Amino acid sequence: MFYRENGQFKTSYRSDQQIFAIAQDRWAVWALIAFAFVGVPLLADEYMFRAILIPFLILALAALGVNILVGYCGQISLGSGAFMAVGAYMAYNTYVRIDGMPLIVALLAGGFFATVVGMFFGIPSLRVKGLYLAVATLAAQFFCDWAFLRVGWFTNNSASGSVNVSNLSLMGWTINAPVEKYLFCLAFLVVFGLLAKNLVRSAIGREWMAIRDMDVAAAVIGIRPVYAKLSAFAVSSFIIGVAGGLWGFVHLGSWEPAAFSIDRSFQLLFMVIIGGMGSIMGSFFGAAFIVILPIFLNQFLPWMGSLVGVTISTALVSHAEFMIFGALIVWFLIVEPHGLAKLWSIAKQKLRLWPFPH
């Protein structure tokens, strides 16, 4: 009854091309953004920022980049962790080796170098696809792990092999407190989310989806597969690289190559599968699910064990987490391949028809 577009007429091309066609959607998005910037800092505590909110924002940004490549262009990648590592280490080197380097420019520079690496390892997509492309991108993961572990230049010749950044500041604004880090990451996510939403609605976004659906037919109607695939790798790697820089600079502060191992690549891919491939909203759903589920299981399983008189160890909780992840991925692939975003879309459609039968 309250979620319908009755009476909302489009009287110009500008209004017809809005990101959110229904006014209720626009109000909800603006209200959500306002609450994220104003309400959350007033309500959340330090643990919430460090354990849930900041990791969610950064992983949602990384999942956004993976979704552009995997969900919109249909190019399977298992090298997302490597692109995050490139973004983090190159942002670090840019930040510490160039005097007076602004923080945002260093993070964007990390994204630029991740773009170069992503396009290089995306070249095999011009000839192979599916499992073979996944193996080709997996090579990027192992190569970057070796390079950042063995080449001392990347770590500024650190004896321990780890790097650290501290006392972050932006135009006189010190970014040390958890709430400041949260707002900094939130600003990045909002900007990149809006850019990605507009990008997938543009001509290049339609080319990506045409390549995903049937690359031969796309080539027949004049779409250049070389340009479409490499541009998808470039945009995806740039966003993932910026997310890697945020993960190292803001969330970790001090890290080593193991922070961007192959487990990170699989985690990002799982976010896209569970959240919904080919959906900007699915990137947020998947990141929230992956971040919240381990914390929920760590609290819920011991509580259930205490009710039945069974002691649940930390190791058992960790194994249960992997089993539940695996079961959920299989379930989504079989029952709802488009993930949580599709369920959300179905719920919105039913709400538009309520209370009439459907």
C-alpha cells in the first residue's frame, strides 16, 4: 500500500534516468545514508566499530569490485586477494616514499597499480574462460604472495617482513579513533557505490552484461570483447585495490602478506555468491552476512551448548563456521543463484502488491 509508484510520472529524460525510479526508494536510501553518517556514530561502541562496522564497509567495497567482474561481466576471478595486496602495498610505498603525499591520493595510487596488475592478469580472459580463467587469476594470487614476501622493496626493507602505518590524517583531520576510521571508510563506500551503480547502467555496463550472457552474440552485434573484458578487470581491480589500501591503512594498521592470502579471495567470492551476482545491493548483503555470521556463531553455539549441557570449544565453532559457509553456498547456487539480493527484490515486489493476492 505504501510502496507503489502510482502518480509518480516521468516528465523528463533526467527523471526517467534516475538511479532509484521510485520515490520511496530514494527516501529510504537517503535516510539510510544519513543514519549511517549521523546515527551510527552516536549509537555504536568501540567494539562495534572495530569488529563489525569497519570490516563490513571495507569488505563491501571489495565485494563491489569483485561483483563488477564476476557478476556483471561473468569473468571468474580467484585473484581478488592479490589485487587487495597490490593496493595496500603500493599505497604504503606511495605514502611513505613521497613526502607530503595526501592519504586519499596514496589510496587511489594503490588502486591504480592494482588496475595495472589486474589488466595484466586479465589478458588470458581474451582467450580462455570459466575454470581456465579462474586458474589464470589464481596465478596472480600466488605470484603476489611470493613477491610481497620475498622482495624487500615492497616492505621498505622491513626486517620483520611486515609494514605499518600510523597517525593518519586528512587535511588536518586526524583519523585515529574508531568512529573517525568508520566515517572515512563510509565516505569511500558511498562514493564508489554511487559510481558503480551509474557505471553498470551506462553503455560499458551493458557491454559487460552482454559479454556475460553470450560473448559470441555480443561480438556479432559490435561489442569489442577485448575492450569490455579488460575494462571490467580494470574497474574491478581499481576498486579492490582501494579496498585493500583501506584494509591495511585503516583496519589493520600493521600487516604482512598473509593478510591478503587466497582465503581472502575465496571470502570475497563467497560474498558475491551469497549476496547476489550482478547486483550492487548484493555486495552489501554478502559483506554483512560474511562479517556478522562468525560473530553470531561465536556467541550462539556456546550458548546452545550450555543449554544442553555440552561444552562447545573454539575449534568446534571455527569448523562449524566453515561447514555452514559451504552449506549456504551450495544452497544458494541450487535454490537461489542470484543470492540475497534476489530475495530482497522478491520481497519488494510483493510489498508493491500488498494487500492484494499475488
